[in-house]
Amino acid sequence: MRSYIFITQEGFTYQPDRISPDPDIENCQVVGFAKGNNEKEAFKNLIKENQCLLDSNFDEVMCVELKNEDYYDKSKYFHLNDYKNKILNN
């Protein structure tokens, strides 16, 4: 079986310690992860495992195959503050 991530462009995100009540970043929301032999099967499994999604206000969901089965363990993390400090110190 293949692994998939399901995302949507619907919804909003706020950065930490925000002051404004308005959303301040355009992005995608992670709806969930599921496995299947193809996208359609994985979507059915996602819904089966997370039926609460049918009660949410999300409608359009995009599916992207994760090529690496160990995506969580092999993920690389980046910290914007580290990068910002590096730029400011150069």
C-alpha cells in the first residue's frame, strides 16, 4: 500500500503570538494521512478512519503521495528563527 497526505487550501492559520485577529498567512491545512493502493482507496480509508471530516466545513481536499514510508522519522526540520539570525549576523 502507498501512503498519502490529504491537504486543503481552505481554512486559516495564525502565527504564534499574533496580535491581529485577522489570519495572516496563506497556506494549506493538513486534513490527514491514509494508506491505499491508489488515491481513491486512500481517500475512502481516510474518511472511514476519520468520519468527523464529513461534519467539518472542509470541502476540497487534495491528495499527495508520500514517497517515503518513514516520512515522520526521516523528516528534516527547519527553524526560521535560526535562519533569520544567521542572515542578520552576516
